[in-house]
Amino acid sequence: MAIITLTSDFGLKDHFTGATKGAIYSELPDVNIVDISHNVSPFSIPEAAYIIQNAYSSFPEGTIHIIGIDSEINPENKHIAVKLDGHYFICANNGIMSMICSEIVPEKIVEINIHDKIQTSFPVLDVFVKVACHIARGGTLDVVGKTINSIKPIKNIEPFVNDDKTQIVGSVIYIDNYGNVVTNIKRSFFESVQKGRDFEISARNYKFKKIHLKYSDIVNFDIPAEKRQDEGRKLVVFNSGGFLEISVFKSNPSTVGSASTLLGLGIMDAVSVNFSASSVIAKSQIALDGRI
């Protein structure tokens, strides 16, 4: 049985999400539809790219992913279908796929060209659903589009590294439900530049010299629970997706605050990592005690 996932900025107030599901069921009554997220910030390509990259691999191969972000077709925003890592992705060619494609080479990319056969006032409903159902029935990408060799890159998807490799300048690409701030600096990239050196992470006026393995590493469990004051403490981790994340322990934007609210960080704000000149410092500053 086919699986079709939906990721969009539609929210749940309006009819768009429900109408899209209804259109899919009208063509494929036995399909499984899974909502990944409909709370992407409106037109936020970095957010959508981050979410789909971290979600898609949990699904079985052959899953079809519809991504409804900034999908209105125009001369600079064509529609594409991509086969990558055994999965299918249907979206606008606006940079959403560039985060995944920077790590995995697509097996096939087509520019969708069926628009003259159907209405396009609501492209996710009119175009993406048709393509997804065609694939779910066993159809090929060549039927719905012409092969292309590249996709539009997303701006600021890669962090900057200076010439002498002493600094990485990244940017915030996602803020999660807890207010944790996710950067575009991946662990593998960080370690390839670090090469065992000491480091200092700077975000606005806050500085961090340790990266923890998990959020609770900041807690001293030798102190009785009633005497601890750990909630609201700031820390840095590599999150489950391998991205450098600035967090607040047990954050709650309405009580103890969050990394986003306490540090004043928003989407595309800069986060820098400065490395010491020496490369002989032991590598594992990661996961040591990190009080700030």
C-alpha cells in the first residue's frame, strides 16, 4: 500500500490540508496519508528543508513526499519531482530539496510539464496530487516531466569558513516547538574543521565552550533534586539530526524561556564558531561539563 506524506505551511485553520487529503483519497482510496507538518512558517524554505530532511528517512523506500511550500508556479519557480534515496519528492524548484541533495545525489529529477492538462489555481491540489497518485500507481517520472540535471540551490544552506580555518559562521535555519535554535552547522562539518582544537561558540552576547551529548548532561545529579536550579540553563548539543543546536534545559517559552526568546535569535541570524590556533588540543570538548 502506497504512503504519501504531506509537509506544508497550510496550518490547520484553512481548508487546504483537508482538501489535499480528499483529492488523494478520491484517486487512491487505499493509500496511507501521513502528515509530517503543516506548521512550517509561511514560505520558509529553510524550515521546510530541515523538516523534510530529518523526517523522510524514517519512512520505507517508495514513500512519496508532497511538499507544499511556495508552490505557485511562475517562470522562476517551476515544479519538480525527484527520486532520491529510494524516495519520491514533489515540490517547487525553490531550494527546498537542496539540503538533502547536498548530501545524497538524486537518482532522477524531472521538471513537471502536465500543467496544460489540469487546473493550477491550487498547485498542491491540482498538480502535486496528480503526480503523487501517478507514482503511487507505479507510473514513471518520465510521463509527468522532462529530465533536468540540477535544482535551484537554497541561499545560506552552507556555513562559511574563513581561509585559515579558524572560524565557521553559520546561521539559524529552524526554531523548534521548544524554542531550541537549530543552525546549519552539521556535526560532520564542524569536526572536519575543528581537528581537535578548542572552540568558542558565539550567539549574540552568549558564548559556549562545550557541546553536550544530550540535554540532561548539564544536570549535576549528585545534587539533590530540590536544590537544583537547572531549568532555564543554556547549553549546546548536536541534535538528533546532527545539527548544532542552542538550547535551554527543559525550555518553555511561557515560563523559563527558550533559546530563541532568551538569546533573541531568529531565523537566519548568525552563529559563529571560533577555533584556537593550535590543533593539538584534545578533541573531546564535546560532552564535558558546560556551565556558562
